[in-house]
Amino acid sequence: MTPYVRFQELLINWLEKLQEEQSDILHLLISACKAKESRDINWPQILRSLGFVFADEEWHKQHSLPVMILEQVERKEDGQPHIRGLLGFPLHSPQVYNTLEKWAQNRSGSRVRTKQYAHVGALVPDDRLINGDRVLSPPREGGNGAVLLHLSGGAKGYWFSYPAKTILTLAGCHDGSLPDELLK
């Protein structure tokens, strides 16, 4: 995973700890992040001074720390904050083909999804993989050509990084093998 995604993991862990141990401070933090003044602070410089280095990424041009925090927090119906725990960026959605023939004709940047298998970026929440894991949230861009999947397991699931061209077998496939056309 990229340094940005690792930083997101640290941020999520910190927000969850605040939620569990000091929810009043979490409420104050959310209010401060929503304030206009928070957008005028040079967050990348502050993060670098704390030892965070993002050498090859220019995430700070689009995201400031308050924006990153607000992306992770959503309000529940009772008004309480809920930490979403989403890593990476929303995934660009190219054309998804439902047959191998159509996909083979238009491979550049496209994805395939059938009843038996799918590119990792073509998975949707509630898809079940052949190993029994269930997809919990839409796939996300992980940087360096990786797609992040949020899979079932543990209390909150886990994130796993796959190369974007990976094709996974879905549950219900009779023997779990990929067709010969995909192995070429």
C-alpha cells in the first residue's frame, strides 16, 4: 500500500480511538474541520514536520487533513459520528463487460464481470468470493495500480490490495477454475 493509504490507516485508527475513549473531543474535532479557517492551514507542511513523508504523491493538492477527517466520518441517524474506515480513493469506473468476448475486443482499461468471475474493480458490495469472503464496500483506488477490497472477516472486515488486472472467482462457480480464455 502507498504511504497515503498507510496514513489513512493511522488516521482511521486514531479517529476510532477518539470515538471510543473521548467522543466529546471527536465532536470538537469534526466541528473544527468544518470551519472555514481549517482550510487555510498548510497541512502538508505540518504533517512533514511531524515526520510524515509522501515523496511521490501529490495528495495534498486535493486533500487537506480536515477533508481527510471529514471523509472518514458520517453521521448516524441518532446524530452520533460513525467512522467509515474507507482507504484509498473512489475507483474510476470504466466500462464493465458481462462476457469474455466483449471484454477481449475492448480490453484497454475495461473490466469483465460474469456470474463466475470478475476483475477486482468490477466487484460490488455483497459479492461473495470463492473463499467465502464477502465484499463489504465498493472497491477503491489504492495507488500504484492497486485496487483495495474491503472484505468480511473480523469485527470490521479487512482491506486487501490486489493488482488492478486481477480476476477473482465468485462463489457459486462450479469448480473454481478460470476459463482458458482468461489464462492466455
